[in-house]
Amino acid sequence: MKARRIILYVTTILMVLLCTAAGLVLPGIIATAKSNKDNSVVQHVPEKYYEMKSIELAKKASDGLTSDQKKRLVTGEWDSVLTVASASEMEKTGYEMYITAKKAIHSLKEQGRISFDVESEFGQWYYWEARPYKAVEKIFNTYVAVFWQIIFTRSDNKEHHTITLLEDGTIVYLY
């Protein structure tokens, strides 16, 4: 009876050790085998992963550009192509940019850097037009800078002022 008990204890201990070893070793062996099998298989990528347009990729790449770099794209210092942009490509609306441009011009007037203001007052009414544009880097079409041109025209058509600015409010041109 005593010998039977010893055999039962030894068998139980060996089974526990065997199960523990299998639990530690087998997952690694299975994962390695599966990984090696998947390495030699080429899988088809679903079309939904290719839906992003090239302009969207360029805008994503352009997120890291500084205002100065975007300004260089717009002015042509960085070889680029200027085209009309659609409203969906812009982050801001024409009205938001009109307000930004009006504030920028007013600030420059207060600083004494320009001699005109586009604030509408009696006898001097201004209407405005906002035009969205984009400048796309020419060589690889990798970078895009979107910008607005706001044209202020006095009601008597004797004065026209055009301001070109980036969506962050950076003034590119004012004439």
C-alpha cells in the first residue's frame, strides 16, 4: 500500500511538472510555427485601404510644415503649382478667413504699417470676396499649402485691396 502511494505521489508530481512545462513551452513553439508559415504568404490588401486620395496624403504630409515653409510654397520660392481649391479641401470657411483678414488689416493700420483700413463706415463701404487656393510642391507632389485670397472692394469701385493669407492667419501678400 505504501509503495502504491509513493507511485501515486510521484506520478502526480511528474504530471504537474509535465503540464507546467507544456504550458510554458508549447505556446512559443506554436507561435513560431504560425509566424514562419505567415512569412511566406502574400496576402491581398482590401481596396478600402487605398481609398485615400493623393491630395489627402499630401495634406497629411504637409501637417508638419511650418508657416514659413507654407509661405515659401505659396510665393513660389519652393517650386510649386498654384491651383484653385475646393471648399472641402479647406479647414476654414471664406467668412472665417474674411474676419481674420479684416482683423489683420486693422491691426497693421493701428501699427502704422499701412495707410488704409477696410472697416466699413458711413460713406466708405467695402464688400469682399474670398477665393480658396492651394500650392502643391512640383517635384513629388508631396506637400500642399492651402491659402485664401480675400479681395476687398470699396462700394464706389475706387479702391481694391487684396490680402493673401494662410489658414493660420499668416499674411503672405497685401496689396
